[in-house]
Amino acid sequence: MTATHTDDPWTAEILDHAAQAVGAPDLIRLRPGLFALRFEVMKVRSARGAVQHLLAQGKIRPGDTVVDSSSGI
């Protein structure tokens, strides 16, 4: 992964794989002690958990295609 943290809000992280973007949600500081979390992060994290569960159960394998509705799981 190639990434650098910066305080410049216009500088983005460059990742090598889409899965790397899931681990750390984007938080926006609204004021001291109050943060906002991007809504789409919640959907991605629940989908990731479901896929990890299905992999652990042997119901899917790496390389399988999984389709999730936009309404969630």
C-alpha cells in the first residue's frame, strides 16, 4: 500500500486494492468531541462481515462472485 497522512484536505490516500479502503472509515470532526461517519462505510463494513462469515462457514470461496442489494444485508 502506498499512502501518506497529511493535514491537507485535498490530498487523497492512494491504495493498491479496494479492500484496503474498508478498514479505516472516514471520520469528519464537526466540533470537539463530535464526529460524523460517512454513511456508506456502514454498509461496506456489514457486507465485509457477512463475506468473512460465509468464507469461514465454507459457503463461498475466494474468487466467488457475491451480489449484495443496495438495501443492505
